[in-house]
Amino acid sequence: MKLNNLLDTKKKKIIAGACTGILILGGIGIYALSGNNGDLILTKNKITAELGQTVSTDVADYLNYNKIDSKKAEKIIKDTKSKNNFKYVTVENKDENGNVVTKEEKDYPSVGKYKINFSYKDEKETVEVTVEDTTKPVITAPDSIDVIQYTDLATFNFAELLQVTDYSDVNDWQIDTSKVDVNTLGTYDLKISISDVEKNKAEKEMKINVVEAPIVAEGEVAVTEIVTDENGNKKTVVTKK
């Protein structure tokens, strides 16, 4: 049995090891051993997974190989039936107008409590699975931005500059511009934050530079544009049109 057969941090596979007692494996709690004295002996009956982790439903990943010889284990793996009540996450892919074009079911379950039921001959074992989301959203944003003096920040499209990654749905951006004086040239602190539906909150501090508008010719206007650089990062450019 491969005890350390885990996937990456944001998407781990829950597996059992040939071990006893209470373990913490890659952030996954193993709380109890099976009390069964028959052939279907598991290493655990309860597991906790973070949202975004895949959870194995294969009995081979839960058998206690310290208490089952290899030949018997092969037969158990072959003949055991597995059922579960997982509800897997479904992601909606939308077009530029916000219309749903496709739906994609992920290979990890939603937040909630589930059961994996194993049956072998007349033996039955259940693994209780708790999926929770305790991870903050990940914010991607420039360290500083430029805006033209006298810009109305209430209508400035900060969201276009910001990106967030999270396995849960997120709420709207919260932008704290209370320390910014757009009437006076200078550099100010700007705080942004966002929370997901599980109330995990991420925050980031940025600098906002209030700059003088460029001199424009008749018929031109000074604007603050949001552009994407060659590395795919968003930034502001003060220009004229």
C-alpha cells in the first residue's frame, strides 16, 4: 500500500495507510480504526477532506494490510461492493455575456457530510466523510495602480484589475478607498478583500498613485486604461485618446 500517494496541495486523494492509532496525513484527519474482527478490516471509519480534494471510494485504499494477508486482500478488493452518496461540484462555464454554455462536473465532492458503504459477503463497513472549506480565496492583483487626479473611485472598475481563485463561490469585492484623496497628487494605501460563501476572507493591500493628467490636444481626453501585459498581468496605464 502506498501510504504517501497524495496529489498536490489543493487536490489530494484521501487514502488509508497500514497503520494504527490517530494520524494526521497531509492535513487529513484519521480519527478511528475499524472495530470489525472479520475479513473486511479498515484503517479508519472517519475522514475529513478539504474542498478541492478528491476522495477515494476504492476499498483498496482503506484496507488495513497489517491485519489482512495479501491473498485475502486481493479477494476482498475484487469482491467488495462500494456505494456512496457524494454530491460532486459542478462548475458553470459562461460566455462573455454571462450565459451558461457548458457545465462541468468536478472529481471532488461539495462541502457536506457523506458516507462510503463497503460490503463484502455478509460484512459491511462504513467510512464517514466530512468535506469542509477552510481555505481563504487567493487574490491576484497588481501591487500598485495609477489613476488620474480627480478620478471618481466610486465608478472605477477595480474588479477588472483583480482576480480571485477559490473552490467555493465568492461574494463581491470590498474596496476600501477611505485613505485615498483623489484631489491631491500622491501615493495612498488601498485595501481590497473578498470572502467566499463559507466565510473565508482574503485581504490584500495595494498602493494607488494619484497622478497628474497628461496634457491633451483639442478633441482628446485623458483616461486611465486597464491593460494586460505580456505575462497576463493586469495594470493601469494613464494615456489620452
